[in-house]
Amino acid sequence: MSAEPRYQLDLDTQISCVSRDDKSARYDVEISDHWRVIVGPNGGYLAALLLKVMRDQLAHDPRVEGKKPTRSLTLQYLNPSKPGPATISVRNEKVSKRLAVITARLEQAGVLITLATAHFGDARMAVNFKDHPMPMCDKPSAVAPERWMSPAHPWYVAFRDQFEQCTTIGSLPPSQSERALSGGWMRFRDLRPLDDIGLAAISDAWYPSLVTKRLDASFHCPTLEHTVYFHSAPPVEDLDQFCLVQFEAKASTDGFVEETGCIWSASGQVLATTHQLAALTEWNDESRARRPAR
């Protein structure tokens, strides 16, 4: 018998397989209301939920030996979801001795919400480098109280209650600068240890870096596509510590913005990098009305 989940993310990503054959399966899930943003649950939370299902599917494939590390996760967000029952259909597209590719579809009330693809692979050649030096910034203990996320922050929404976050890189909203650059320290409020599922959740839990760039526009940034590349497991001593995140948007064309990011462990190890496409949506009275109450 498996132990009862101790952490909020694990409580909110519980899954139940209702059917399975040689290559595919279907799971019932319950989308939690603990991860709400402006419209529906946060994309990082959905990413964690989908990755958990794909990992479970992989574990039930008799051709797979051991636990293959997650190498990448790509998500296409088609429609917003809402708290309540949903289903995830998952399929093994390729399973070999060293590599597995799995796809998944999250649906709710007959609407396709999210498509996902994940690569899982064993180690290959001993070619290892990570040219992403950790930025220099104040440690969490030295960060001023006004730089910590709270309901008074312009980009506070309900799901941020699940994290401790402080800005140490780039401008602190509502201040702006010439660069769309933002980042800082972040960890689960309940000290959930970092793993691939936790990193998937964290990868889309910062506010958009574009809000720190000096622009004559008011908008929010729903994600269309999001990819996380997993580079290494956190050192044991960093599992429940703050990780440092940094995100930067260097290009926007016709209201579509490209953002890249990096996540480091507390000791400076590169854990994951990200690539995201978002669509700018005008911030008006209607969209403000859809924002959850604080």
C-alpha cells in the first residue's frame, strides 16, 4: 500500500488508472482549485499532473527496465481548464532499450485542454556541460520583505500561496526597465523535495518576465506552448531548499512572445531550462473580472 501524500502538489496530482492495454491507458484525475491563476489552473500544475500520469504509464510497460530519467516535457495549451473531474489519455509512442516517448491528452467535459509529449532516456555518451552560470544575487535570508511575493504584489494570484518566492533579478513590478528579465528564489511552501514533477510545476510558476520591460501596453500572457528540458537531479542537500529561477523574453512579434528560462539548485547546479511561447491578451475590465479574489 502506498503512503498517503504529504505535500500539497502530490495531494493535488493523485491519479487513478481506469483502463490499460499494451500501448495506452486512460486515467481519471481531479483538477484542484489550489492552483488558480487568472483563468483556470496554472500551466505548471497541469504540467506536473500530466508528467505524473506519463511516468506511471512508463512504469507499467514491461519493456522498461528501471526508472528512466525525464529528459523533456512539451505542452500545448489549447483551452483553459477549471477545477473538477478530468481525464488523461496516454499512449506509448516509442519504447526502446534506452528511450521512451509518451504522449498524453488532458480533456474535461469533452473539451481538449492540453496536449503533452515527454522523452525519457537512459544515459548515453559521457559528454556533459551546462554553460548556464548561476547569476549572482542576494541569498533568501538577505532579501528585503517587500521583494517577497504576497497578496500586495501586482502579479499575485491564488496559486502563489503554494510557494515562497522573492524577486532578486531584474526589476520588481510595478517598476520596469529596458530588459524583460526577471527571477529570484523559489521553493514549495510545504518544503516538498524537488524532483522532475516539482520542477515541472516550478517551471511555469513565475510571473511573465515581459511585465518588467518598459512597454506602453497593459496585458496578461497566457501560455500556448511550454517545454522543460531536465538536465540533472538536485543534490541531496538541495532537495528542500530554495532554487533560483531566471526568465527572459528577448523577442515579441505581433503579440506573440518567446521566453527562455533556467532553474538552478541552491548550490548552483543547473536543474532545468525552459522555452515558452505566450500570446499577449489585452488587460481590460472583463479580464480583471475573471481574476480570482485574493
